Amino acid sequence: MSDTHAQTVAFVRETEIPPSPPPASEAGVIKWLRENLFSSIANSILTILGLIAVYYIVVGLGPWLANSIWQSDSLAECREILDGANGACFAVIRERWNQLLFGFRYPVDEYWRPALAFVLLFVAILPVLFSHLPRKLLIGTALYPFLAFWLIWGGSVLIPIVALLGFVVGAVAYSMISARSFVGAIAAAVIAAAATWWAGGLLLRIGADFLALRAVPSRDLGGFMLNMILGTVCVSLSLPIGIVLALGRQSNLPIIKVLCVIFIEFVRGVPLITLLFVASVILAYFFPPESNLDLVLRVIIMITMFASAYIAEVIRGGLAALPRGQYEAADSLGLDYAQSMRLIILPQALKISIPGIVNVAVGLFKDTTLVAIISMYDLVGLIRGPILASTDWNGVYWELWSFAALLFFVICYGISQYSQWLERKLATDHR
Amino acid sequence: MNKSVFLGALTVVGMAAGVASAATLDDVKSRGTLNCGVSTGLVGFAAPNTSGEWEGFDVDLCRAVAAAVLGDPTAVEFVPTTPKTRFTALSSGEVDMLARNTTWTFSRDNDLKLEFTGINYYDGQGFMVPTELGVSSAKDLDGATVCIQTGTTTELNLADYFRANNISYEPVPIETNAEAQQQYLAGACDVYTTDASGLAATRATFENPDDHVLLPEIISKEPLGPLVRHGDNEWGDVIRWTLNALISAEELGVTSANVGEIGESSNNPEIKRLLGTEGELGAMLGLDPNWAQQAITAGGNYGEIFEKNIGENTPIGLSRGLNAQWTDGGLLYSPPFR
Amino acid sequence: MTAMSDAPTQSFRLSMLLYDTRYRGYTIQFIVILFVVLAVGYLVSNLFANLAEQGVVLTYDFLEQPAGYDINQTLIEYNNQSSHLRASVVGALNTLLVAAMACVLATILGVFAGILRLSNNWLVAKLMAIYVEAFRNVPVLIWIIIINTVVTSVGSSPRVFLTRGGSVEPESSLFLGMFAFTNRGLYIPSIGLGSGWLVVLLAFVAGILGFFAWRSYVKKKLFQEGSLLPAWPAWAILFGPVILAMVLLPGALTILRPDVASNNFNIQDGVLLGRPLLALWLALSIYTGAFIAENVRAGILAISKGQTEAAAALGLRPGRIMNLVILPQALRVIIPPLISQYLNITKNSSLAIAVGYADITATLGGITLNQTGRAIECVLLLMLFYLTISLSISALMNVYNNSVRLKER
């Protein structure tokens, strides 16, 4: 065969020809452009519209950012430097940086305290966010609220220690009795904790200055710090309340169920701003005059109520999504209600609910800006009030608002990216 | 059974709540600070400065009261209040007094159970328009768009005035002074109306104040004054007479500079009674004998406070006008100290 | 064997209240209700004690009194002598107006952005992702303020359009002689009703009825005989009668153009969509649109890839795959969160107070509250209003959810 072949054909290629490059229209940038931007007429029109939009944004923002001024004492001075050119006057952020972050009443020498609390927040929250970290770190997370309280509000270190001690004593009492009766253990824990706090209150009168940081009244909190405090405090308080409400709404006991439904539907049915009106103009009437709940505390109460109703609904969704068999399996093992919830149902339901809870948390953090409407100086209130009203910075809208938007964006986008990562991670063991 | 438990519980808590005391003066003394409700930021009257210290005309009144009661003008917690929250803050006991350019009206005094303890500024509602519109009287404003800062008596006065003169307008209600300025300067409204003092303060912050003119019409009486809760007369008297002391001090020539020695050196018996070197006026109020001296030392007499915060040498540049002493043709007239 | 257990004792012992599951429920409920009653009783008695101490009585009489203030945007007759109650109704209608407008626009924006974010056009998908993330992650209050600032500074003052009785040459003229975008809002022409307007209206209604009748006829024909009729007669039936009526009765409907001559301050006549309404409407729509886009995207992604492939295998074009196969199925997933977004719009519209739009929070919860000082009464009424709206929308949603639930047989 090969012989005939050799005689009839003048030339036989014995090596493969190297692959030639694809045609220009099917390679590299052009291919990418063709497939991704100009695959059809409609697509091309969309692309051109998109390019026009991008062009306008760049032309509008480019010079404004490029000519921005960071060194100046007032808007008038900025305008003088710019001399008619289009440019941002970011000097206001530089000059009011501390106020924007800490409010204008927080003592200047003590800025390190909230800053430290902010940094520690990340340390404390890491073991919650990433489950592969050693579980021992959770002890630090449990200690964090007390430490942060002491750092931000100041006063004697005994206050948070007594508060912590109450919880520890309560937990010890609980673990001693929980083997015999769940209800009894809860009652014992509450009594033990209350007794500790009462005794601690006596101790505090004596040692009011023991290791005291300068006390800062909550009225003096402000700026982005106030948003952060409201957000973290209210979300963490509303989680346990939300779980209780969700369980109550799913319970067989009719009165408890009705109470939970009324609470949840009422709170979800009204806008947060009306609840904040309640905090600012009504709530004080519901307490004895000498109780003197300050505005921040009243706002925390109302926002926590608000958040817990939403979290309760998210968790209820998680509870409802569990297969019926899980409940029946728990019952057939002979577990009582508390045990089956604690050991079987809640761990699974909470896991399903995590993305929803994170969504509520992000929404709530954004909603903390509404306190500006009831005359609190959070980031938005501070910009709307003192900064824009001051003679120096009257008229600096874009710079301040884009700064505020950026701050919120960074945090909220971070949280939502984390939530998506978590969702993907959790999704693997379901499918 | 359930019902009787409920009623029992109600009685117990009701009794517990009923014993709340009404003596604000004692509360303030035992607390060591005065809680004073001010506005959220009106330059010249009450606004935090760059370093976060509150300053202004109303703020100095708070400081004078704190000095009179506690001997320390810095022992004041300033509680910023909006038009919406101010009365509740007072009624619910969150603040001890309001010094927040609040107009004394019949219904506030009687229906809301508040007590106005004097007038520290005689104001009236005015209009500001851009000069280029060529308007010289408020009666020419037919069809104009008017920016109003809400939550004050301004809306009502405006509605009354335009109805009485049978001219139409478009109201644009706005929450904060800064936003009103933004709208007004952008031309989104033709007119900005609020108290004349506020207009002057606002105009002072503009890039070109001369492009704007205040119209001659003052369409309302706005007696602004400090107020306290109804029914606590001792505390009300302290505020009333602290204000009167500041006014009398100006009339009698007592200033923050000479207040230390004039009580001894003067031959005027009223000065001596005022400053506590003669008589027992302080004790009658439940305060130290030198209460008025401390109040005047805090920020000066009425005239000094006025000049420092809103007078003609400040950016706000208000003349005394109605707020001059009665001896100078104004309305300030303090009852005698005797 | 004597392993038989004792017969249960029938007598009731007190400890059974705690340990017997048959009775424990009653004990727990009793304790809870006791706590709730005590807590509520404590708060309410404080309230009455505090009010009594100040000599204030809760009363709603103030609602009857003249409000005394003016409102710039009203849907019903209102002047400053109307009662506070009427002012509240004006506010409530304004809330519903802006909420309804925002629901429509947000849905349109959201559906577009959601679909385009899944488009295979890289640039558009990225732009939409930026839009969605930027708006979802910044508080709505900040967006409302920013958009209000945009509207204020982009629009010019209406003064530039004015001729002041023909004495001045205006700097700008109206777009098409009818529209003006100013920082006081958008001026559009209004429609004047002349004699015979009823006929035009009837013709319009007839056109709509005819349009649907024709459509169902076409469908019937298609399904029964398989012949597809052309589409143009439908449009002729829709618009024909109206155009005919307007030609026959030339004075029935007139367009009232905004008038730039008669007043020195404002454009007169026409309809003004005020700046507060415009800013709030745009802000709520764009903000909520970002959320709806995410719902739409999630709904579309929830439909399995096989559906698209099956439709493609049947030879449907991409547009028809979306319209006929994907969207009808995705809607089942999209609608429930969509309705809760509508609820959010209604609730977020209470932030109108930041731009000066006269919604119910600004009238009843704002100026009326300030003027009368009746804080408790006003805030309670305000909550009642929002609660009614929310609960009725939720009820509607439940009805809908039940009707579209997959019928499992």
C-alpha cells in the first residue's frame, strides 16, 4: 500500500501542520466584543446606549473629582481656589472628619475608645462569621458587648463586670438544674442573675470610681458611630427576641400564638418612622417621670422591637421549611419541647434562615439613618443639621452626601457579599 | 380571678407612679446639671460651633439659669429638639426648660399646659426675596412660591396673611433651615419666610447677601421666650426672674465686667438688692444670695448677650429694634427687684 | 410477671400544673398573660398618671378644628379653613398617590434591570449590576435627599420661562410649547373639558371594549381554525372611535398649555407635578426598582435551564421564550416578594417629610401634630392608617398566593 502511495503521489506531508490562528473576527478582543456586546442589533443598541451613559457619567464626574480640593477652611475659600472651575470641595470632609465619625459632642481625647471598640468588633465577630475558626474564640465574642459598653460609655469597669457576672451566675444556675427541669432551670437562672445584679448594684455605690473611664452620656454619641452602635446593638438584641417570637407564633398554645401574631403584624404594618415618633414623643409618657430613659435608649427599644418582628418572620420561614419528619423524629425520640427545639429544630432552621437574617440586618443598619428625622445627630442628621447650617459649609451637598453614601455602601456591600458567600457555602450540603 | 389580679396590679403600679414629685428646682440641684431644650441648629440663637460647644442667644439664657441655680454656667446639658419633639420633651420631663425660639401663644399656654416665663426676644415673621425680582411689598407676591420652615406658627401666619389680603401662593414646607436655603437659592421658591431674626441670620450666611432683600412687612407678633411645665411655680419663677435679672442688669448698668464690685460700690439700692448685697431676694427664690451676680457673670447682661450673639457686629447683624430697653424706645421692661 | 405499672392516679395534684404536659400549657399561658397584663397595666397607668399630672386629656376634638395651614399638592378640595381631619385625608391620599406611582415605575425599572442583568451583553449586565448594588446598599433616606438635590439643581427656576405679560424675552421656551422641567416640578398641559366631552369618553370606553372583544375573537379563531388574523385592526378599533369623536366634536377636549405670561413668579395653568412629589417618586422608584430587579433575577434563575432549552428546541425565538415560557413561571416566584416591596414603598413614602411632600406623615404627623401638640393622638392615628393599608395589602396577597399555588392533585 505504501509503495503505491509513494509512486502515485508526489508529496505526502508527514508532520501535522500547526493550527493556524482563527480568523480575526473570531479571536481575541474582536470576538469578545462581537459575542458580548454586538451579538445582535438589539444588543448593539443597548451597548451604544450603555456607552453613552458611561460617557456622560465620566464627563460629569471626571473633572469634579480631578479638581477636588482637600485643603480649605470654608466653601467660599474652595470657590476662590477653583475660580469658576468644576470641582469638588472635599475639604469639608477633612475638616469635619471627626464630627462625621464620632458626632460633635464626643470628647476629643476619648476618640480612641470608640475606635478601639470598632476594631475589636471585627475581632469579636470573626468566629461567628467563619465557622472554621477555633470555637474557643466565641468566649471573646461573648465578652465583647461588655467591653464595648465600657469603652464607649465609660464609667467604672465594675458596671459591665457586674452585668457579665449576672449572666455567668445565671448560666451556672441554669446548668445545675437543667438536667431536672427546663422551666425550673430558667426560673433559677433569672432569680440568680437578678440577685447578682442587685448585690452588684450595692457594690457599685461603693466602687463607682474603680478603674473608671470618663463617662460619656449617650446623648453625646453621634455621627457614623451612632449608626454603627444602633445597628449592632439592635440586631444582636433582636435575634433572641425574634427567635422567641417565631417559636411563639408556631406554638400550639393559642394565647401565646395570638400575642405573637399581634405583635409581629403590628410592628411590620407600620413604618419605622412612626415607631421612632413613638420613641421621641410618646414613649416617655409610659414610664414614671423620674425614670429618665434617654432618647438613645428609647430609640434602641423601638428599633429592637422593629427588627425582632422582621427577624421572627425570617425564622418562621426557616421553621416552616423544615420537613415535618424532623419534628416527628424529635418527638419519637421522646424529647420534650425545649429539647427538641434546642437540639433538633432550631439549629437547622437558623441555618436556613441565615441569608434572610443578614438581609434584615443590612436593611436595619440602613434604616438607622431615620433617627435623623427625630433630631438625633447620626451621620445624616449631622450633615443635615450642624454641618450644612454652619456659615462655612453652607451649600456643600454633593461632597457630603456622596461621602455618607460611600460609607454605607462599603459596609452594606461587604455584608451582602459575605451573605452570598455563606449562602453558596451552605448550599453545597443541601444538594 | 384574672380580673381581680389585673385590677390589683393596676392599683399597685398606679400608686407607685402617682408619687412622682413636681419640684424641678430640687431635681436640678440634686442632679447638678440643668437639662435645657434648644433648637437643633439656628446660627446665633442655638447652634454647636466647630468644636461642638453650643453657642447662641438662647444658649446663653440656659447658661445664665444654670449659673444662678448651680453656680456653674457650664453645668448644662443641651438637648436639641425639633419643633415636633420640643413640647413632649418638656412635658415628659426630659428637659427642665425650653429656650428654643418658641412663640408664646394662647393655646400653647393653656391647651398644652405649658408656662411661658417671659419674653427674651420680640420677633415677627418676615419675607426674604431676591432683589432681582423687584418686589417691594409682600402684597406683590401674588402667585409666588413660598418656602416655609415647618413646625412653627409660620405656616398659620402665612395662610392668614395671604387669605386676609386675598392673594394666592404655593407653599413649600421644609424641615430644616439648611434645606430651605438650598431651595431658595436654587430659585425653587421665590420667597423664604420665617421669623425676621432667622431671615437675617440666614441671609448672613449667603455668598452674596446683598442680592437678597427683607421685605418691610412683618406679618405677625412672635414673642419668643423660655418656657417650663405648667404647675411648678417655684421653678417657673427662677427662670422668669433670671431673665428679668439680665434685663434689669442692662437697665441698671451692671455688666459682666463690673458685676464683681458694683454690688459693693454702688449706692443704688436696687443694684444692691439685685446682686444680693442687700436684702434676701435670693432666699425667696430658693437660691444663693448672689444668684443674679452669677447669672450675669455667665454671659453678661441682656445687652451683652444680644451683642455677642446676634447684634450688629455679628454676621447676623440684628439691630435692637423692639428688643431695646423701654428707656430706649423698646419693649424690654423688667418688673422691679424689691 | 408483675411488671405491670400502677394505674395512673386520677386525682389532680398541684404539681401536675408544672410537670404534666396536659396542664403545663395552661400554666405557661397563664403566667405569660399575667406578665403581659402587668406590663401593659404598668405602662398604661403610668400614661394616665403622667397625663393627669399635667392636666392633659386625650381627645380627638382637634380633628374638627380648622387646620389653618395650606398644602401645595391636594387631590381633593382643601383650603386653610378645612379641618385637621380633611388635612389628614389629603395627606393620606397623597401617600397613596406617590405609593401607587412609585409601585408602577419601580416595577418597570425592576423588571428591565433584572432581565438586563442576565443579558449576555457584558456592558449592560455590568451597568445594571452597578445600579442594583449601588441602590440596594445605601439608605433610602440618603437617596431621597440626593435625588431631591439633583432635581433642585438640574431644573432651572421657572422664572426663566416667564414673559411677565410679554414685557420680557424669556431665556428659555417651553418644550413643544407644553412642557417645562423646573426645580419646582414638571409642568405639563392639562385637558380642558368642553361640551361633548362625555361622548369622547364613551367612545374611548367603547374602543377599549372593542379592542378586547377583537382580541378574544382572534384567539378563538386561532385555536379553533388555526388561522392567524392580522394585528392592525385591534389598534384601529382601540383608537378609531376616540379619534372620530374628537374630529366630530372639535371643542370637546382642549389642551390647556401652561401659561407663562400672566404671572411674575410662576407658570400658571397646566398641571404641576411638584418637585417634592417628583423627587420622592423618582427616589422611591429607583431605590425599590433595585430590589425588584433582584427579585426578578432570582425568579428567572429559579426556572430550570431545561425550560429554556425545551422552548428553544421547539423553535421559539429568545423574546418569545422569555414571554411565553420563562416569565409566566417566574411570576409565581416573583409576585410574593414583589408585593412586599410594594408594602415597603408605602411605608418608605413616610420619608416624604425629608423633601416636603405633604403625605400623611407630613400633615397629620407633622404640621397638625406641631400645631395642636396632640402627639399621642396624632401618632396613634398615623399608625392606624399605615396598619390598615399594610394589613389590607397582606390580605390581598394571601388571596393571590392561594389562587396561584400549584394545584397539587
